[in-house]
Amino acid sequence: MRVNPHRRKYPIDVEGHFEGTAHGVPAKTEGSSRGFLDGKERKYAMTRNPKNPLADFDIPRGVCMHDLVAAQAARTPDATALVFKERSITYGELDRLAEAVARRLLETGVCAESIVAISAERSVEQIVAILGVLKAGGAYAPLDPSYPDDRLTAILRDARPALLLAQKRLASRLTGFDGPVVFLESVDWTERSPAAARRGAARADNLAYVIFTSGSTGTPKGVLIEHRALVNHGIAMARCFELGSEDRVLQFASLSFDVAGEEIYPTWLSGGCVVLWPIATGVAPIRSFVEFVEAERITVLNLPAPYWHQWTDELNRVGIPSSVRLVITGSDKVSAEKFSVWRKHARPGVRFCAAYGPTEATITTTVFEPEPAFVSGADCLPIGKPIANAEAYVLDSDLRRVAEGDIGELYIGGVGLARGYLHRPDLTAERFIRNPFSADAAARLYRTGDRARWRPDGNLEFLGRVDDQLKIRGFRIEVGEIENVLRRHPAARDVVVTGRDTGSGEKTLVAYVLVTNDRRPTAEELRRFLKARLPEYMVPSAFVLLKSFPLTPGGKVDRRQLPPPQLERDEPGKEYVAPRTELERRLVEIWEAMLGVRPI
């Protein structure tokens, strides 16, 4: 096992922030402006070894996330906590509004372990709602209004929420739910009763939220995250990112994607300001995004890798706003070539972190922060080392640790592991196994399905999915290898290779290539490029040129939305000869069905 080799206990008593206070919430401190990290903590964080972004700490006993946010509100009630367009609210207002939501939920019977589905568009009320659910003791399950009705129905059917908390204008799309509904518009935002919500206070081992991720079958599955895991993540990332009251952190991700929690909670634990991205659906042009960041004086950005890649492609035109001091990117492979471009444009002192983590391990598991002298020998950046109280193992098929440099499957352990999957004990037992390296009988590991290896410098390198291996006409193929080679073509900005069913039970390789209008290679040009570098069986049968990849709300490439290829002959120099006999016609039909290409 490799866990941060320089680990040591963080030199501060985390629980000291909450000693002698009911529910961990300290008395209001007039004039206080410090965040969850005080000066001594900040100094330690800023002088730590950059190879070890996080050190282990003792998690506050019995404290839930809403307790920590309430503690911050008590310390800095007049500081700005949340901004959306022209509206902003202070920490004091955030706490009061969330109490109002909690009070309304408690009246309907919400308590610990109650799942509350939330359907709301981007707004102050949407963010207040999730905190209100936590204060009532419940767990929130976000419903993204941009999702198709069928997916929303499937999530509601699986979640079986105790209650739906929604904006009235969205209710008509949620007709499949026949339980109680509370409209945000009906909440009495003016009444003050701060003690009311505490009757529903959850414990650290109760659920905080349920995030639905796509399953391999296409059916969403709910991941159950407890308060203990969320608190650990929030404190760990606040330290790693060195967040403070001066920070303005962009809330970019959809609430239905777990990284939204990384944008919100560590910021609030540090006394910073969360600034909501105003675009509800779709991806804005890079220039509009940069102009917004500059106008809002954003200091910290947490972006999906595909969008950050687009930004690096346009750095010559749009640059990096002077307010930005930290950029985190993840959710997908982070291109080493793009990072080289970024580093040339970024001014000294702008930090860059590549983050990795499945939803099942509470947002982020590992972080990589390149040193100034870092030079990548691979196509993608490493994914780094485990965060505080996390463990990473690279194991073979017999659950034995592999040697440094050898490839295995990545397993994750530690405090951040999810409870499991909602209503899926079979899948939970399959993916969450007992930790054979721990003396604690309750310790578990999560099987990520990701291939990885340890580098000599102690960082993990991500090598793709175990199931990225395809079998095409009897050959076992790693699509990542094809992608990496094709990315070297001067016209290819990015590449995704998939296996598509031809309709005859066989699969064929299809390459989706991101290009610009001024440089559009032909499929034959790309095919020749690959034939010079790869075996024939690894050359895709079809190439689809795109201006942009379809993205999920979480920012990953949405492979299910990639357009089907027009599988046609692409050899303009050769004359097509039609079959001349019945035997030739039958043979052509067989080969067209096998290859998924017509005519041949």
C-alpha cells in the first residue's frame, strides 16, 4: 500500500473549534473573521511539502456538515456566503434561511435517514435547500432539471424519497412521484426559530446526500454518502486548497454531480464566498466564461478536464484572469500536453491541481500538484496521492499488492467510502469488499474498476478503465492506446475511441476526433496516420469529426450521446465495384454486416 509517505498528524486539535458548545456550534464571536483554518493552520498548510498535499487529522466526533457551517455563520455572520447574479446573502442569512427550510421539513416528518429529493434551478434557494435538508437531519438527492423526464422518473422511482422539495414551475415534470411535496415558494423565510431544526439533527454516521451516477446498464444508481465522509472531505480540501475568507470560489458543476459539494462546503468551512455560475444548462463559450470569472473576481476554479482543455486551446486569445490563484481539474484524464500550454501562460504563484475520485469515495480521493520542474513522461498527468484519511492500493486479480510500476486495479479505503448503493445490496457487496490489509474487521475497500500503477515519485498514474478493453474480431484492444496515438496528429485537439455494435453481435472501433474549422483532416488521412503507428486491427473502422464533445452535467465526455458514425467507404482514390454474381452479393452482405461498413 502507498499512502502519503510524509504523513503526520496535523498540528492542531480540529475538535478544539467546537469544544464546550451544543451540537458543536460555538457561541458567536464578535468581530471574528477567521475561517475554519486559523493562522497557525494556514502557515502549516502553506509550508508543507508539495508532494504531500494533505496530512491526516482526527475527524471531529459526532459533528455533521451543517454543524460546521453553522459554526462559521456564528463566527462571521456578516461575511458574504453566497452570490448568484445580482443577489448575495451573508453567512447569517444563509443560516437563517436554511433553518426556515429545515423547520418546514420537520413539520412534514423529515428526520435522520429521510431522503429528500430536490428539484430546483440554479438559484440562492437551491443551495439554501440542500443545507436546510441537512439541518432537518435528512439527506438530499438532487434532481437536475436538465435531465430528460425519463431519467428523473427513474431516479425518483429508485430513490423512494420521503418528500420532494421543489420549485413550483418544475413540479409538472415530476408527475411520477406521488408522495408529499413541499414547494420552496411556500417556505416562510421570515420566521426565526433557530432551535427548531436541531430536533432533527443527524449523527455523523447518518446519510448526508444521495448522488445518482450512471450504471453500466444505463440505469442510474444511488451512492450513499454519510456526514462523517463529507466532513472529512470538506476539512481536507479546505486545507489542501488553502481556502480562506478572501476566496471567491466558482460553483460550476451541476448539483447532481458530487464535485458541487467540493465547491460549496470547503469554501463555507473557510469563511469564503461561493459564486454560482449563472448558466443552468450547456457549456458557455470560453470567452464568456473567462469574462465572468474576471468580472466576479473568482479566485478558485474547479473545472472538468474537457472544459479546461478547451480553455487551454484558447489561452492565446482569452488568457487567465488576474484574480485566479488556484485551478483544480479532474472528472476525466488531464492532458499533459495541455498542462504544458497552461504552464507557459499561468503567472508565477497560480496553483494547479489535478484531482481524482469516484463518487463512491466522496468526491476526491487523490490530488496531484506538479512541482515547477515537473515534466510528464506520459500523455496524461498523474492523479497524485491520497488525501487525508484516504488509502489507495494497486492490486492484482488475487487482491495482492503489485510492485511499483506494475499495472493493477485501483482500490480505495478510508473514511471517505460511501455506505454503498441505495437499494442495491448485491452491487454494494460486489464493489465494497473487506479490507484484507486492515486489522479492523469493519474496514472496507472500494473496487474502482480503474487501472493504475505507482510511479517512482510516489504518485499514482491512471491508465484507464478495466472495462476499456474491447475484443474486436478476436483481438483484445486498449482504446486508451489508440486515443493517445491519435492525439499526436496535428489536427486532433482531443480524441475518444469507442466500440460500437454493428448490429450483428460484433463490435467495430469508432474514433471521435475534436478538430477546428481551419484544419479538418479526412478519415483516410487519420487512418493512414494510425496505420503507420499501430497494428491494422487497432485502426478504427470509422472516424467522426466534431467541434466539441457532448458532456454530462458533471463535465465528463458523454459517450452515450456521441453521434453514430456514417460508416461508409472513405477511399476516394478507389473506384467502387458492385458485386457481379449472387455469391459475391452474399459475401458482400456478410462482410458489410461484420465490419459495419457499406459499401465495401
